[in-house]
Amino acid sequence: MEEMFLDQPSLARSVESILFSRQTVTRRIDDISSQQVIDLKSELVGKNYSIAVDEATDILDIAQLAVFIRYEHEGGFKEQLHDLVPLHEKTTGERLEESLMAVLASYELDINEMISLTTDGAPAMVGTVNGLAGRLRSKKPNLLTLHCIIHVSVLCAKLDSEFSPLMDSVIKMINYLKSQSALRHRQLRLFLQECHAEYDELLTHNNVRWISKGKSLQRIWAIRHHLIEFLATVGNRTTQAAHYHEMLMDDKKMEKIAFLTDMFPHLNDLNLQLQGEGKSIIALWSTVRAFKMKLDVFVADVAGERHHFPALQSCTQGTDVNYQSMLQAIKSEFNNRFAHLMTLSDLLQLIASPNSCGS
């Protein structure tokens, strides 16, 4: 407390002398929460709003429905976490609808004033008949329903059968070196420090944290030569180490890893640009369209000088892998998965630049 009030020690002592019981603290927290509900209700009176929902499971395996709301406020848009509803039983579309309608009722919100609903890609969310989106559209036919743009962009970058097994092998190698044995992990770190490697630690990949895949690959590529040396010493004792050593020595496989190492940072940049508060669907769709145009540049570049693919450019062996087809497949995924937004392009353009559109 004294650190917070360095210039006013008497004030610090006064604050410390105030005693609050647990009941008092609890009551004041409840009062603050109640006041926030009252303020939110007053801000939403007579206003249209948009809802975003996401269902996740907590550490106790209880499904939690997070409800976010966005609405116009003081000349701009305000968004916040509206409610967090536990779902103790099934997470069906019917159950999700009941939970969301209860939240809207508690804040005296009319579903007819809801402009749009954004969900994740679970069938219980996006189902046209029994999903949450379909059920709400039956109540309000003109409701705009959207799949989370960030989630869709990640699905577009899903690896095909040629690259997915290799990526799985890289992740298993990272787990082998870092997670399966504390002794091996310490030995690796000490080895990298003695070699004065650029990094002395590997990064694990988590499917929930989408950008971790690209960062893990970049770290592997930066210290690949040191990993080859380390695995050569361990390979005499374990067959797994020998297998991973063979993988890193395979020029064809390493060229594919180089391509992934170069490609994922571009996808990570897109993911980060789509994140953040206060971004409208117009800005998000503009970012996605810009990335689609970048893919055309990447297709031409990967067949030529490879300026946007430095790791791949450093591979001098050359293989018969068609990287252009991989990039074309990613673009096709963007076209297919964002087809619902492409139908709204004219409307979004009109909203963004009303003077640039013809009457």
C-alpha cells in the first residue's frame, strides 16, 4: 500500500486502517455488478445490437457459453463480455438457444433488435435447422448470421495430405525433445547454449493457440543444424532420436518444412490483423480480401525468385513438389469458406464508401 502512495504516507495509513469483512467485500462486489447491469440496460434502450457467442469447456469439464455484445454508444461502438453461462448438460442447439434467450431476457433485450449473430463453427452453433443460428433465424428471418472470421481463416490454412504428416512429425519431435523427458530437455538446452545457438529453447505447438504453429517452425528452422548434431548423439540410444535425425537430414522433407516455415508467418500476420477490439466487419473483410490478393503474389513468387520465402530460397537441392498448387488450394479454401461474405461485398462497399457506388 505504501508503494502506491509514496507521496502521501498518511493516506496509505488511512486506507490500511479501513477493515472490510468478507461479507462487506462480497456485498460491494454484488452492488458494483448490479449497477453495471443497470447501466448496460439504460445504454441498450431502443438500440440495435449484435451478439457473438463462443462455447468452451473449463478445467472442470463444464461447458461455458460466452456471450459478447456490441452496440452503438456515444457516436461509436461499444463491445464487451455480456454474460458467461454454464451449460451443465448437453450443448445442443436447443440448449444454446434457451441459454441465450435467458440472457437476452435478463437484460430486457428484444430479439427483433438483434442485427447479427456471430458463432464458432460447431454444428450446434451453425446448423441451419437445429443449430443456434437456424433456431434464431426462425424467430427473426432477416437475422445476419456469421461464422467467426478468425476461425474461418484458420480453417482455410488446413494442411493437405502431403504436408500434414510432416507437420505432425515436427510436433512429435518437439514433444520428444522438450516434454517427454526433463533430463533430455535440460541436455538440449545446455547443448544449445554451449553451441551459442540463436535460441536455446524450442516452442511447443498448441492447436488452441493458432499462431504457435508458425512460431514453432521458425524456431526449429533457426536451430536445425544444432538439432541435427544433438539428435546424432542421442540417436545411438533411442530409435526415436534416430528417426528424427533422419528426418532433419532428408533434403526433400526439409524443403517442405522450409515452405511451411515461410508460409505460416504470412498466415499469422493475417490472424493478428483480424484480432482486436472495435473492428467492423467492413475492416475485417477488407483484410481478408487483401490477403487473397497476396496469395496471387505468393503463387508467382514461389515459382520464381521466392523473395517472400527466404527459408525455401535457401534450399538449393530442389524437389518436384508443386508449392503453387498448395497456395492455390489455400486460395480456393478462402473463396469457398468466405462465400457468404462475398455475397455481401456490394453492401459492405456501399457502407464503407457510399459516394463511390452508383445509385
